[in-house]
Amino acid sequence: MYHVSLEFRHIAHAYGGVEALGDVSFTAPAGEITCLLGASGCGKSTLLNLAAGLLKVQAGAVCVDGEVLADSARHPAPEHRPVGLVFQDGALFPHMTIAANIGFGLPRTRQSEVAGWLEQVGLAGLGDRYPHELSGGQQQRAALARAMAPGPAVLLMDEPFASVDIVLRRKLRRDCRMLLRASGTTTLLVTHDPAEALDIADRIAVMERGRIVQFGTPSELHDAPASAAVGAIFSGAQIVAARMSATGLVTAFGTWPLAATKDLNRAQAWPLAEAEADLLVHADRLALVPEAGGLAVVDVHPMGEITRVLLAGDGEAQLTVETTAAINADTRYRVVPQPQSLRLFGRD
């Protein structure tokens, strides 16, 4: 199969007077799985719908393999685009068997391929069943086979695993990744789940408020986040506001030494104009030391080998610590970050 890239060039889109996308540009590389990751309302589904032809391009262009597919002057219908679609609910035809659903987009001369697709997605022997006779995971497998069977250049997937329970979801996305990688189909997948993006994607575009804030491989986003917010998405860490001072990092939970940061040289050279910063703090890299003037315990939650402790800082600030030590809810504690455990980010 000839592999193609999917490119968005300076895409802007609005619903009425409300901006949904603002000057979005990136390329989903040929033969790779690219995830659009972000919270609801960030614009990821709008991008997918523009590529699919379900929305008209207002500004910018959608390109396939370097050639303009759609822009403000061109709007080919979805069925005239080299794309396959997989939706959250599968959207199978309820009055057709699974085999008929998979063969729907195939010409009569290729109907013999249906059995092979049933085998590939783990539905061998189930072709004569109807969608309501399958589990949610099986329905999504059928939807994937239906979308891939015609051999689209690009596959667009809108939260395809969201309706499946978490245990089946993990297996389904692993199987899906293996199938997509084997076929070399360029894939753009929308998700709000960071674990899902890390599990299935070759590249991830992180979106916030209609813009791409970072684009890269899972390793790049995990190891070198562009902001504290991106770092928190992939590490599960907390963001703690800090102020630089001669004595260290002043936070709502006490003053922490500069040596607790991974970027010590950067912290020591921090300019006065950037005195305010954000810290990425991991709950399991904080120690608790009993201290009369320390922080009050809000909640103690035993979780097997570890205990999750919620502490009250200045104002309404709260901090979570995970520890293996015994915790007394009536004792006050000082929080001590492990050396080089904090990541330091400047404020925008």
C-alpha cells in the first residue's frame, strides 16, 4: 500500500462568533498513528470533522500527501475523500449482519475479502450476527474492519474506545494498534485519555483552547513537556505555584530548596522578570516530616502498600502526598521534596 500524510495548514474555524480553532498547523506522518489529545471543547473533534468532510473548511487547508483536499473553495463530500471513519458508538447499520456491514463499502468483486477482515479483527464465525448481538468491544472491531476494508489512505477515529469498559479497552487498543501498524494506514485518532494516547500513538498533538500546544512522540512529551500543564497530563503530577527567592522556592506548602529541582542551574540563574514559576510535583517523591508548625492533614486514604495523604497549605491550596510511612491524621507535617524531583516551568 502507498502511504500518505495528512496535513492541516493554518486551519481556523468558528461556530457563530465563538472560535473553535485558531491557526492550527501540523502533519500526521504517513503510515503512523497520530492522536489529538485534549479536554472536551478544545477543538480536536472539529479538526477530525474538517478532514472527514463533515464540516466545511472556513480558513486554511486540509492536505493529503501534500495535495490540497479541502479548503474554503473546495469541499468534496465525505464519500469522495480517501478516508475511513470510526465513531465512538461504531455506527453500524443495525438491520445488516456484521459481514454485510464490513462489506458495505466494497464492490461486488471484493466481497470475498470480508471473511479475511472478520478473521483479522477477531470476529471469525460471527459474520451472520447482527450488531445488537455483539458486545461493545466486538461492535467496535466490526466498525474498524468496515472502515479499513475499502483501503482508505487515511483512517479517522473519534474516541473509538470510549464506550468499552476499561479492561477490554486496553486489549482493543493494543489489537487496533497492531492492525493499523501492520497495514501502514495513516491514522488520526481523537481522545481525551492521556493513557490511551501513550498506549496507541506514534505521535501526539496536545490541544488546548483550539490550538496545538505541543506535538511530538510519546517519549518527547513525557520527558520534555513544553509546559507544566502538558507535563501534568502525561506524568500525573501536580502543579504547584512557586515564587523564586534567595532562600529557595516559596510555595503554599513551605519553602523548598533549589536543589529539589531537576533544573538547578536554570533555577539558580532565574531572572527576576520570571520570579513566578510553576512546579511539577510528583506525589510519591515527597517526604513527610512531623513538625509542630507544619501542614494540617485533611484526609488519609490507605491504598494497600501506600497511603495517600491530602494536606492543607496556605489559603485554599492542597497537596497530595503518597507515602509508605505510618500517618497520624492529628499530626502536622513538613513536606520535603526529594532532590531533583521537581520540574520548573516559567509562567506565560
